[in-house]
Amino acid sequence: MPANTEKVTSIDGSDLLAALEAAAQSVDHHAGAINALNVFPVPDGDTGTNMALTLRSASDGARSAGGSSLADVSAAMARGALMGARGNSGVILAQLLRGVARALDGKPSADARTLAAAFRVGADAAYTAVAKPVEGTILTVARAAAEAAEAAAAEGQDVAAMLARSHSAARDAVAATPEQLPLLKRAGVVDSGGEGYRVFLEGLLRHFTGEAPSPQPIEIDVHADLSSLHDENDTYGYCTEVLFQGASIDVERVRNALDAVGTSLLVVGDATLLKVHIHTLQPGRVLDVAVEHGEIVQVKVDNIQLQRQRFAADTPPEPPRMELEPGTGMVAVACGAGFRDIFQSLGATVVDAPGTMNPSIEQIVEAIKRTRREHVVVLSNDPNVVLASEAAARLIDDRTVAVVPTRNMPQGIAAALALNPEAELDDNILSLTRAAAACHAIALTHAVRDATVDEVAIGSGQALAFLDGRAVAAGDGFSDLISRAIGSLPSGSYEIATIYVGSKGVEMEAATFADCLSQHLSVTVEIATGGQPHYEYIISVE
Amino acid sequence: MASIAIVTDSTADFAGIEPADLGITVVPLTVHWGRDVLRDRVDLSTSEFYDRLRTDPNLPKTAAPPVGIFEEVFRECVSRYDAVIAVHIAATLSSTWSVAANAASTVAPERIYVVDSTSTSVGLGWLVQHAVDLASGDVEASTIVAALEEMIPRIRLYLTLESLEYLQRGGRIGRAQAFVGALLSVKPVLQVAEGAVIPIERVRTRAGSIRRVAELGTGAGPMERLAVVHGDCEAEAVAVRDELTRRLPEVPINVTEVGAVIATYTGPGIVGVGCVLAS
């Protein structure tokens, strides 16, 4: 459209309708980018979509008014907006438009001065619509825009020039929102509602001038620290963020493809511009998915472990007292990479015990300190580690620490699952102890020499089975030992057995044990990687 | 004596009673798939919802009722009644309460009370029923509101899910985020209280998690009412109801299915046990 150089001294209802339709289209076009500014999940997370739908409803309403009286069209616009208002941002926008309509009541047309005054009434109406108005949102932007409009109109500017000044002020106000809302600043974005309103004003302006100051929405800064959104227990893998664009990205296919790749998946945006955030062990797969669906705009990959280790390394020996969250956290002693990963995935701080399962008191103390909760439970997972755990607990003075003397890692896992992160220590000790006691573990290994253990005679090289730490059977094959160990289980009903495969075990062999277990115990059987060095297989039965 | 209209939203579940028989107005939230906008329980039945949830490649989203709808409802109510009490899903879980409050302040702020249930589903339903019971007697609106606020802390609601993914994708996971990412198969046990989804513990098996939910839902003290809620798993819910009826024959207990809006956030397979503790 060629630039319109004629002055627009006044507008009527049909002008409003045309401008409104253009503005609604503009917001609709940019909805994806506005959505992508949402950095925290809120009840109405899709600000862009919500505002676009609200404006669509507003323009549908305005169209139904018929005639060219500004008062009639604006009243119909407001009614449409209210009936179609979506989400908090939609509701505020609808209230704003109702304020504008109220100010234009009885007027068949309006000049710049009258329009500016109407925008002011609209901005005020938006404020009163919110129970707790917050600066750094659409409210601030609308007010700044209205003030600039009034100033321009007072200088005798026409409607188009007034809108240009208004839009310019809105743009500045949007850029300032991160200074007003710390969460925006941390995330490196501007307020989505404010930006949506700016896009709306730009749409109106563009209608009257035939050209826009800039067709691009404000750049989304992908180097955003989204860690404030996730639980600190999400401690492994790479924090990977990718912003990519396309002609028509299949958002659900992207989401489905990434669901399997990691955790803490956030997908914001739409078919033309999409931002994904995920914690994964395979950042390359995320890039592959992005490239498959569109064109990568920005990438950020951070090693979560290294970040945490760097932080831990940088921490001085006597760390300044940092905020401790209420509730209970846990430390788990783990032997084997698989068990370590499992405990970490359950939210525990892990003490890596190498083959001998004897971590130092200092290692346990350090792990307790890294667990930033007011109460900490230590799962020793081996009888030989209990004393060291209790000694470590006594060395901590800034919070309460208790040891739950789990005998083995499966008991530790059962206890970890039973942990209520928000409950106090005493309640947790009770439930964790109960959960651990209900978990039995069969450990399978080969004897390295002749011996008699727990009244079981064992020959060097023989297969050997322990149940809850007691030798129960020796023989030639694991399968036979499993049946005998099952026979020694206390009577009761069991529901699930998990076979943890050690570094010397083989997953295919573990699969052959599944039948034996499910036949004897009617349990579901699962296989997991334990990585433990000394026992080929550890089988938990619960 | 004052006549009082009771209003709520479609996330309320009424165990053992038809909402139509209560003489209340239920304002529907909406569920949208792409551009299809469907009013909860009006345009969409739950069986249709679960069918579509399983076959439609896009995930649905939800939206609170538009402010204009609430204004219409409230205007209609104040024209026929002296006062209105609107009770809604927790304000921290949905913007419905704030939209209703907004509408109330526009229409008739002195005659419309908007109560945040801090709960939803049967928790919300019990509050609405209590309001209806009191409104039929000679009770002032402000007294009813006080009675509702007294009842809120006596409501308990525990639930387990097949998976946390729906809560996470829908942005309602909150503190339950602590339970995401387990490398073993586990089922979460959660509580809905004070408008939040609270992580309680994790259980290896589905059967175990349902047992825990039943234990927690009935373990807080003497109860006035009990309900089992579910999403597309009626058989499991009925089994829980039967077991609880055996254990607690003196407490009235009903089974009810959650609506599409709640199911959008929980996914199919939610089983919950809720109760109202005796005062």
C-alpha cells in the first residue's frame, strides 16, 4: 500500500472498523512471536493467541454494527471484545476497548484530541480492571501510549501522527519492561502483553499511513536463564534452547519428537516461529529436530553438571549462608553409574562411591551441604556406610540431618520414592524407613574363593546369591539361585521386581530371569541399568 | 429474606447429584483444539473428549470463560435475585476467578460475592452444594460466604496420574516438577490444596499409587463425605469405592468423572480420592 500523505483529521465508524481489522490481523500474524515471549507457564500462557482471538471477536463485533457512526461501531467493538476475551491479557484489552468506547459515546466521528482522550480513558479502565495492577505489563505500555497520544494531539498533530507518537512511546515502554519485572530481565525477554499491545497500535498506525515503522516484533533473546522455571533437582544433561522459524512448522510433531529426547520440555510459539527448551543428554537430537522442521535462528547449550560443578568448585570452603528451601532433600550413596543416574533423577544429591562402597565422611558432608533444603535425609545404602553418614550428619550445624540406614541401593530407591519433599524430617524418616523395610534385594555374584558365609558353603568361582545381605544359596547358575532366593523371601504379596544390571552383567541374560520372577511371584518385571561393579545383578522385590 | 443465586464453573464435579437439580448456573470454560472452541460439558462430552484426546495429534488447550459471559450471567442473576455467590476453581490454577471478580465489580460489586475455592472438581462441587443448602434456608449471603471459607480447609483431595506429562505441558505442574524425570517407572501421588498441586510421594506401581491415594484421602480424620474421581478409568475408581465402602460404611461415597478441562491437565488415567472432614 502506498504511503498515505494526506492528513487524517478525523475518523468515523467505518475508519475505525477498517483500522481495527488491520490491527487484529497484525496481532494474529505476530501471535506466535508474542507467545514465544512467555517465559513462565501461567494459566493463560498464550498471550499472543489470546489477544489475537480477543481482537478477532472485537472486529467481528464492530463489523456487525453497520452504519458509520463512531459511537455505534466502537460500542459494538467493545461488546465483541468482552464476549470473546481470552485469558488475562484478553480481558485487560477488552476492558481497555470498553473504556475507549465509553469515551466515544454519542460521537459520530472524532479528531485526534478526542481519540487521544479516549485512549486515556481506555488505559485507566485497564488499570481498574485488574485487582492488583503490576507495572511492567500491558498496563504500563497502554498508559505510556495514551500519554504520548495526548501530548501529540495537544500539539495539533493529526490522527496518523498521533498514533505514530503513541506507538513510539509504546515501543519504549515495552523495551523498559525488563527493568520493571525482574523475572523478565532474568529471562531476557520483554513483557508479552505489552508487546502484544504495541503490535496492536502498530497495526492501527499502519492502516492510516500505509507503512509501518518496522514490521518485525522485538527480538526474542534466547540466551535466557530459564533455570528459575525448573526444579534444581533437574541436574543432569545439557540445558538446550533452540529458536527456529519456518513456513508451517508442525508444532505437535516437534513436541512429540522432543518428548522422548529429554525432560523439562517447554515449547512456545507457533507454526512460523518456535522456541524449544529441554534438558537432555543428546543436544544434537534437538538440533536435528529443529533443522528437520525449519531454519535455526539461535541456539544455546549449557552443560548442567559442569555449571553445578563450577559453582561448587567456586564456592569458598566456608560458603556464605545461602537460602535454604523449606522441606526435605536427600543425599544418596551410590555405587555404579546407573544407580547414580537413577538417584539423581529422583532428586537426590549423590555421593559417588567407587567399588569399595566406602565414601569418606567429607564426601558425605559436602553432598549434604550441596542439598539446599532445611532438612536432609542421608540414605547410606550399605551397612558399612552408616557410621560415616552419622558422623557426617553430626558435623552439619545449619539444619537438621538424619540418616536412614538403608542396607542396599534398592532400599535406598524405595526410600527416595517415598520422600515427601515438602514434609518435615520426622514424618519423612517414618515413611522412608517403612518403604525401605518393604523392599527386598537379591544380589547375584560369583565367589572369588572358597568360603562359608551365613552357613552356606561356597566354592571358588561359584555363583552366589544374597538376600537382604545374607548369603542364601550357592550353585552353578543364576537362574537356579534366583528361584532359591525367592523361596527365602518373607511371605507377603509383591507387585514389582526390578533387575539392576551391573557392569559385569548382560541385559539379555537379565531378560531371561524375568520369566522366573513373574512365575514365582506374579510380579511385573522391569530391567534397569545399575552399573554396579561387584554384583552382576541386583534384583529388588517390592 | 434474601434470595441468593449460586454460580460456579464447569470444573466443578458433583458426586451423586445432577447440577441441573441444584438450580445453579454453571459457566463453562472452553477447550480448544487449534481453532475449534468447545464449551466444557456443553459442546463436548467427556467420552468424545477422551476419544479425540487419543486420536487428535494436537493437544487441546483450555481457556477461562470470557468476561462478557460472566457479566451477562451476573446481570441476569441480579435482576432476579437479591445476591449472587459465585464459587470457582482455584485462582492459581485458572484465571476464571479473576475474570468473574472483574465482571462482578462491573455489574454489582455490593451484591455479588466471588469465592476462590482454592480447589476444583469435587472440592469445588462440595462448596457449591453447601452454598445451595444454606441458600435454601434463611441465611444471608455474607454468612454463606463465611461458611464456605470455613469449609475450605476441611476439604482434602489426593490423586495419582498415569503420567506427569499433561500437567507439565499444560503449565500446571508447579512444585510437582520435583517428581519429573525419574529414570524408573513411577506413578506420582499428588495433593490439590490451597490452589496448588503438591508432590507427596512416588510409587512404583499403578495399583500401589491408587492404594496410597485411597489411604491419604481417608486418613486425615472423621469425614462427612467421600468421593472417588477418575478420568476415563471408571473400573479402577469403582474398585476403590467398593473397598472404601467396606472400610467406612458410614460415610456417603460417590464416584464421578472429571470434566474435559481438568482432564486436559491430568491426561486420562487420573484417580483421586477427596473428602470433607467433619467440622
